[in-house]
Amino acid sequence: MRGVTPTGLRNGTTTRRSAPPTTIATVSSFWHGFADMHLVKDAELVFRSGDRVWLEAVDGRRFLDATAGLWYCAVGFGRREIADAVADQLTRLAAYSSFGAYTTEPTVQLADRLAALAPIDDAVVFLASGGSDAVDTAAKLARRYWDVVGQPAKRVIVSREHGYHGMHAWGTALSGIPGNKAGYAGEIIEEVIHVGAADTESLGALFERRGSEIAAFIGEPVIGAGGVIPPEPSYWAEVGRLCRERDVLLIADEVITGFGRTGRWWGSERYGIAPDMIAFAKGVTSGYQPLGGVIVGPRVQAPFWEGSAAGPMFLHGYTYSGHAAGCAAALANLDILERESLVGRVAELEPVLDEAVRRLAGAPLVGEIRTVGLTAAVAIAPERLAADPGIPARVVGAALRHGVATRVLRGHALHISPAFVITPEEIDVLVDGLGAALEDVAGAS
């Protein structure tokens, strides 16, 4: 039987009594994602509340959240308007199946609103529960499309080195981060090919050799979890040209970049991408409810929508596709983004964040610094990382002691992607905390 303590950081001690509902077990039963549970089970940091960009742990300590939860909390924590919208929907109709002809009022309202916001004319929207669902949906739909139009040999999907596309089967296979798919005894899905993150020459050669087999290319407008890697100026224009010439569907994974993270509603708008499909999640609800989906352009939707007689179907869906309360959260979240002009605020804060983060260029341990929109990565210098791969994790721990909550990206960089409501003064607090943490770890090395 696990013991209890009201503190935020677990100390690993146990007692023989049950945990009352208002306390926290020293070793809980929760299996954390992307965590070494040998270490984490004795060191959980449990948050009780959040306000804008600030978090409070169960022991009362406060932290500035550098990552907007996990890229997603665009409008900040504690938004009563979204909570009220969800509560109202829950009391009327929490959810209902969207299989067949059934759905709910907020589901169709959200689909129409997203189609109007989309950088694809005449789009339709397939809703799911999150970003991993969205990627799996887009990948399956790409294959199904080619099968329906009489080209079933087009089955291969191409993705990029360092790319992250969620952790379902397709997302794991498409991942360009080797550690995310190591240890599964072979390829989860074999018909996946990776190319360099900025290598359009190899992509063109691949399309030349195997274009008749390639269903789609998927890429993030800005590589996110792989280390915040903005594209070269000509990259997406060349990818688009190659996809058009070789008749390959283009899928933009905007799970991170959608809904304003780059200073435009969509990363596709910022970089001139003309996708056939867009996978989205995170910022659509700011994390107040799980939700994601795929915006589908006219070409891909046509075989499944056109005509009034029965025709080919996309036999796919999730229990919570179009979840009513999730859609209510999204609608309220979009209201806030629009009313408070938060996407424009990201564009205004982009140079502020860039200037602040680049103050760390002279800090101990720091290598490359990459920024775009309201997102940045502070990489540990390669020679220091090679000598001691544990440095980034220790800097994250030191940052907590200085009141900043962040995480490690691809084993080499500190993650920065605050909520859009952060102030310039709070950006300074964030950067100063990371600077102090870097100094602490360098001094102890």
C-alpha cells in the first residue's frame, strides 16, 4: 500500500495507510509518458493549478511554464470561459457517436469554423482525439484515396529526419527521431521512407525512382519536438513542386504549428505550403479538452463525398471523434484567440523572444539557438553533449529550482514554447531562469 505526502516532489518514503483523496501518494500508480520510471517514480512533480503562464505544485511552489503544457496551451491556464463552455455542454449532451449519420451541434459548428479558417479552399474536417490520431487518420486516408482512384500501388509515405508525428503506429513509423522507435523488433509499418530534414535533392531522386509507389509526403512546417528547426527559405516551395510533378499527396503536420504558434494561423500560410491534408490538434482547444483531426482538401475528399448514390467509404473513426464537449472547448478557445488577437500577438512577441533567448549565446554549455514564432530551442554545445549526454536533463532539473518548467527536445536542447499570453517581462524571467540553470550545471560539471 502506497504512502502519502502533500509535497510536490516525491521523496520515495512509504507508509502502511491508504491515501486520502486530498493527498498525493509518494509513489503513485501513474506511468508517465517518455519517462524513465526507475527515476521518475520517486520524483514526480505534481501540479495543482495554473494561471496564465504560471503553475502551482501541491507544495505551493510556483513555476513559469516555458512549454505551454506540451506546445498546446495557447490562451494560457485558468480560462473560465472555456471551462464554462465545456460545463454547459456536459450538462446538455456530453458526447454522442459521430458514426454514420449521427453527430452533435458543436461538432458541426466546429467543423464549419475550421473549414473557414483553413488555408485550403472547400475543405472538410475529420475529427479525432488528438495529434497522434490525426496523423494515423491522414496516413490511412492517403492510402485509401489511392486505392479508391485505382492506384493501389501508391502505398509508401515519406517523412523527414528529426520529424515527430505522434506515437500511434503510423506516427512511430514516420518518426525521424530514432530513439522513438528503437526496441520494437523491426519496423512497425514497413512502407515508410525517411529523407534528410532539408534535403530536397534526395527527395527529388526518391520521387524519380519510386514515384509510382509513393502515396504522400508528410512534414511539419517547422520541425518541433525534433529540436525547433525552421525550414530553409526555398524548402517548402521545392517540396510542393516535387509533389505536384510526381503526383504525391502533401500532408502538413500542423499539430504544433496550427492555431498561431508561428505568428500566422497556420504554418502552411507562413511558408507558402499548399497541402492536400493538414493534421491538427494541440492549439485547437489549448489543451482544455483532447481534440485533433485532419483538414481534407477537395482532391482527397472527392471520391468519398461527390455524388448522391452510395460509393466508396473511408472505414475509419474513433469513439470520441467529434466529441461534443471537446468541440465546445475548441469553439470557446477559438473565440479567445480571435477576440484577443493572440495570433498577431505571437508575431509581435517573436522578435522579443528571439532577442531574449539569444542572450544565452554566451552562457555556459550553450551551442546553437533556434527560434521561430513563439518557439525556441537552446541546444547544448555538441562537444559538451558528447562528453556528458546527461547535461540537458540536469539543466531541466536546475531550471525547476529557479522556478522555470521546461523539458529536453531530442536529447540535446531545452524546449521553449510559452502560452501566447506571456508578457515581455515574463519572457525575461523565463530566460533568466534558464541562464541560471545553465550556470549551475556548468559549475558542477
